[in-house]
Amino acid sequence: MISGSFPDCFSKITLLIQPTRTRCSSAVFLSRIWTFMSMVPNWFEKPRAGTRRTSGVDIRKIRSKGCPFPISAKEIKTARKWSRLSNKVEQLVEHTVATDGNDEVESIAAENLCPFCDRALPLIASPFLVAMLEKLVAESQPDPRPTNSLGRKMESSKYGAVCNRHEFENEELPKAIANKWPTTIDWDTVHVRVTDLKEPLNRILLDDDLRPGGPRDRCVFWTEYLAGAASGRRAGRTGVLSELSKFDKWRPGYYGEQGAQLFQKIMYTWFPPTRNNELHSAPLNTRQFIEQILVPEIGMRLIAEDLGLDNLHDAIEVLRASSKYGAGMFPADGEQCI
């Protein structure tokens, strides 16, 4: 509460609303002015018809509520000027906030905004995201808003996955494009390319004598499995927890879960879980050998071909770096590639 004579009050307000050295928007500064203008008491307003005036002051109001400090006619005249100014400031604040706050939204066309959360959609949306949006738009109701003329409405629990998806693509797609990772994959072509890898993959599976320098000994994922199994035994980790700790290493990089499904289907036709294959894949069973060794091996070899990498260790680095992107861009429940 500001108290004292009006000139003293006026000087305090002036000090409080003057611009600081720190940078702030015009809307913030003008809102400060309006905040302090609202502190001017109501008894500075013009008296209503039929009331007595003494030096511009409403006598009845003073008698009923009391005057907080002595007021001269000059001070009241000054206060009225501030009251008229405050009305103009209020209008200017409203206009500035309305324009400053919506500059970014107005610069984006409505068709490029999410119809549910009004945030920007990725410049290149994946087919999976497009399919999700089309389905929910058909199930929702129109809800045009000042920030989005094509807005829609429905229960947030139903469209939450779509908003999470386009935020993921907004964050990960620029990274993928910068690193030349694919945003779409021709799975029929991938199927043919995987078929060409049957011979080297077969040599890895059948090399059960583990001779030094052999196909399995040169397989990075097999040596990582052996090292992980040994450290897991030393640390006492077994079963499900041990497998979860290494799950990311089994992903086929940016080919994602859809790629893993395709690779596994092809592998199961070549290496069914027969007794003979189980003997070759020991100490893993055939399913584990395919998921943990052969699937990432396929991903590494395809990535090396995609990016023209001669060093397979460089391909492994890309495989690990792009695993998160692949899992989100090509999820198992996306457009089916199989």
C-alpha cells in the first residue's frame, strides 16, 4: 500500500514503473504502467450528478470513507490526467499483448498446426503420423480457435499419443536429415537386400567351434554378448534384468522395430528353431541368437551400405546413435512392412 501526499505517492510510482536496464518486451513494460495506474484511488473520479464538490472532491465519499491524505485542487487535476492516461495505457497493453503473444502462431498456417494442441507439425511428417492424424480428425469435432482456425476437440487421452509423436518428429527428424538417416524406407527393397546376406549370416550361425578369427569371432555382437554374459555373472545379474540392460544393443539402428520384425521373419524361415540349429546357437537358443546377434548384424551391414562406410565399426556407431530415432520413426505398431 502506497501512502503519503499525492506528489510523494506519484514519485514512488514513477520510480517503480520506469524501465530498468534489463531487456523486457513492450507488453511487459506497459503492463507495469497499468498495474500502478490501478493504484490511483477511485475517489479521484469525477463526482456524480447531485453531489457537492469542494475543490473537486466528493464530500460525501470523504465523510463516509475518510480521506487517506490531504488533497489539493492541483493534485486532483493531475490525478485526473493520470486517470485518462491509464485508460489509454490499458488499451495499448491489450493490443500489444494480443499482437506480441501471437506473432509466432500467426506466422504458421493453420494447416501446419496440430489440430488438437496447436503446436507446429514437423515440416516432413512421417506416414505413420499422417495416418494417426487422419484417423483422429475423422473421430473429433470442429473447434476453431483464434490461434488455430482448423482446431479440433476430443478427449485428451485419445490425442495425447499424436502430440507426443509430432513432438518426437520435430526433435528427431532434423537430426536424422542432418545425418542422412532415412525418413521413409522401401521395405520390399530391404527384403531383397537382406536375402543377399544369407551366406555371411549362415557362416556366423554355423561357426560353433569358435575358432579364432572365424566368422563368429569377428562378429562384434557375439563378442559383446560373451563379454556382457561374463560381467553379468560376476555382478550377479541374470534373467530378465540382464536382458533389459542390453536391449538397446539389439536394435537394428534407424531401421527400427519394423525392421527388426522383418529381419526376424526372414531369419526364422532360414534358421527355424530345430534341434540342430539349437546346438549351433548354444549357449543361446535360436530365437535369442537371431534377436541378439543376427538382427543387429543385419542392421549394421545395411547401414554400412546405405552410408558408404567401409569400416564396420563406424556403422556400429551409427546403429547405436540412431536406435532411438528408428524405434520412434518405425515402431512395431506403425504401417506394416511385413
